Amino acid sequence: MKVVIIGGGAAGISTATRLRRRDENAEIVILEKNKEFGVAACALPYLLGGLIESSEDITGATAEQMRQIFKIDVKLEHEVIDIDRKNKILTIEGKTPVSYDKLVLATGAVQLRPDIEGVLGDNIFTVRDLHSVDKIKVYFEGTGARKVLILGGGNVGLETAEAFMRLGADVCVVEEAPHLMPHFDPEVMRRLENHLQNLGVKLYLKRKVTAFCDNYALLDNDVKIKYDMVIIATGVRPDVKLPIMANIHLGHSGGILTNEYMQTNDPDIFAAGADVEFTNAVTGQPERWPSAARSVTQGNIIADFMSGLKTPFGAVVTCDIALIFGYTAACAGANEKQLTQSGIEFRRLYLLQNNCDIYMPNSEQMLLKLLYSPDGRILGIQGIGRGGIDKRIDIVANLMKKGGTVEDLSRATVAYSPPYAMAKDALNNLGNLAGAALRGEIRYYDFEDLNLNEDIFLVDIRQPESFEARHLPRAVNIPLATIRSNLASFPHDKKIVFYCGHGYGAYIAYCILRNRGFDNVYLLNTPYDLGIDL
């Protein structure tokens, strides 16, 4: 059996190496159109900023090592320009044709370069490979460039912004969406946006660049931003030119359509990686979202299938994570926009809690947002903080793969030691609070509903000095320790809404009034630390 893999990225390499581990006799060939092979593209911004010192650190086995260790023939600078499915022949640009028995499409995605006047200027770059990073470094260091405009506020754009800040540049970010990192909900990102602005990063949100001129970018509101160089980080699109030419079917998302074993409509042609469409496990909708981890999994599934082991891929709980200027932002499942577009009813819950016991020097506040259905099924989670976010999002993602509920979350096991968690972890509290809300034991009043001018009795239970320093409009101050002695102050004919800094004190006040016979009591459901973020 001769297996030819088009593409030397994560999907292609994982397919080839796993197949070799399972089959010593298969002939395995990787065709890579570039001079580079096995580069961890996700690490390029860290290389640019000097956090990673050498390009060798983000390059896996060389082509020669692949031949020596895995008996895999890696052919560099071999660009496939046509697939003859009938005769199983690949046409290579300027090279001898290559035959195959089984073919794997692992070409990856290509970067989007928006159709903007002046976008092909000599000082406008993308971060896509080692060569592009070298070009950026040469220009930045050789010209003394200091004003850098980043077009795109997703993971790559923000990681690149941090890289240039590390190099001493003045950085601004232009993002078309109303907030950074569009996979997240806007209120979760507000904490990161404030952090970036405090560090000196200029943000232009809900703005488009209409033209790149000699030394400035023109925005759609006629604002001019001066720059010395520009980095385009507006996302990627599937590289499906070959599949289209070969009449390989595409799905609704524009990605390659496969079955659960990564086979296309041609049973001898498989596909893996950023070009492949998958089903979102929460919404049931077709999606295409690049992920190196998912590419590796798909490559393994192909290798298993070719060697006689059927391990189906299945629906995907999408995950995203990034480390941006010391903050970890991570999410799993669906966000509010996706749920709304899919017609899925949901409830939201925010929690502010430290990642570990508060007396530890590494204790930092986390913001977690849980989305769940009226029957308790977990639909999505988002988090941001300086520590502990990654493992909690991972735990919830794996619960979701099993159809997990808020009850499962309340009983989730988290390893405890003071430097790593609290005895009652944030995930357990999220599950407990969501479960109590579903049972009607707790009622929440959403922060955004404060703008509805409803006649509510809004109570800040913090100490008077904290209240005087900052508080919500229309709020009255009744400190927690005085709640019982001020019962006569609470009305029975309007909603009583409690809040504090991070929520726990307000919950105690809520319980006191509920147990005293008040049935018009609510907790303010807010993503903000109202002792800090006001």
C-alpha cells in the first residue's frame, strides 16, 4: 500500500508517523510545497517576540530524520497541482508525477489578506511561516519601525501585538467585531480589553480599515492611524483548490466533507486538518475551526483506519485558549451568539472566584461564564484570569463530550492543595449555583437588565467606605452585618437585588431574606467585580 500525504503540517505528520508505527511495510510519502517542514505555526508569534529564541525550537523532525527514523519519504518543494482520481496520479509543479493507492489531503488553511486598497505594500506583512517571521524581523530592525498596526483582534493578532510590545514598539489593534477574540462573548473580553489599554495598546473596535496609504491607515470613520508597518491577522480560509478540482465534496462551511473515519466521497482519499468540516457537538451545526490538536487526532484516525482499526471522530466540543499579556482566556462549547443563531434556549451564570486559596501568593481572581440549558445540560463555558483557567475549561470540555450537566459540574473532582485550588472549587460552585437556579432556590437579575429602568431595590452590602468609593447608580448601602437589624428597610412590593464585590456576601444576604419570608429577592448576575470594575 502506497500512502501519499499532501501537506507537512500537524495533520500530515501525525498521519504518517502513526501509520508507520502501526504498519512497517506501507510506503509513505509526504509532499510539502514549501522548503520548511514540520513547523509549529502556532508558535510563530512567540518566535517573533523573542520568547522562543531559535526557529529550531519550533521545528520537529527534519525530512532526513523522517526518512531515517520512520522510513517516510518527505519531498520538499513538491506542490501538487492536480489529482487524477481515476488513475490515482498526482501532478507536481515542475516535478515527476507521483502515484498513490491512498491519498490524504492535509494542506491546511491559507491566510486571508483582505481586499483593501494598499494592502500589498512593502511594509505590510502576515505571520504565516518562518520566512515571513524573518522578513518582519529584518524590516522592523532594519528600518527602525516603531509604530505597528495589527489588523485583527483574534489569537494571532493579539499574540503578535504582545510580541511587538516586547520588542518595544507602539502597538494598535484594529478589529472589525465589537470586541476582541470573537469566539468569546463581549463582556468576558472587557477585562482583557481594559488590561491591554492599561498597558498602552490602542484598540479600535468595531472598525474597518478602508485604505492603507503611505504612512497611515484610513478607518471607516475617517480616523487616520499612523504606522511604520502593518501585520495582517484577519484569519484563515480553507485551502480547497485541489479538492474542488478533483470533485471532492465540500460541506456547508466550505470545508472538506468527510465521514467519521475522515474519508471523502472518494473512499481512497482522506482529509484531515484545518480544511475539514466537522459537526459542533453543542449546536449540531457544521463548522470549520483550525486546531493543531484536532488535526493530530484526525491524522491518527486516518492511520488507524488504514491499518484496520476503526476509531470514529464524532462531533466536536470546540475549544480555544490564548495567553495574552499575562491573562489566559479560554472557552469550550458554544457562545451566546452561536446558541441564539441555532435557536437553542440557554441560561447564563457568572462567577468570580480565586483560582486557589486566597492566602497563597499566586492567588488570582478568575471570571467564569457558564451557559446551560433549562434542563441543566452544559452548553458552553468561558473564562479569563491570570491562573487556573486552562484546567477548568478542559474539565468542562470533557464533561460536555459526555453530555454533562450542571449537576455533574457540582460534583466534578478537582485536585486540592492551597497553591492549586480552593476546597470548594469554582467549578463546583458554578454547578451548585446553576442547579439551585434551575430548582428555583436562587433567582438572578442580569446585570444588563439594570438599564431597563425597572423600579428595583438595589442593595450594596459592602462596608460604607467601599460603597462611598464606588457603587452602582440607584444602589443603597446596607452592610451585610446589619441586614437582620434592617429588615424593615426592605420592601415587599418590588424586587430586592443584592450585590457586592465578587458575589459571596450578596448570596449570604439573599439567604437571610429568603429565610425571613421575602419572596422577591434576587442576586445580581454580573461578570464584573463591582468593587474594582465600576
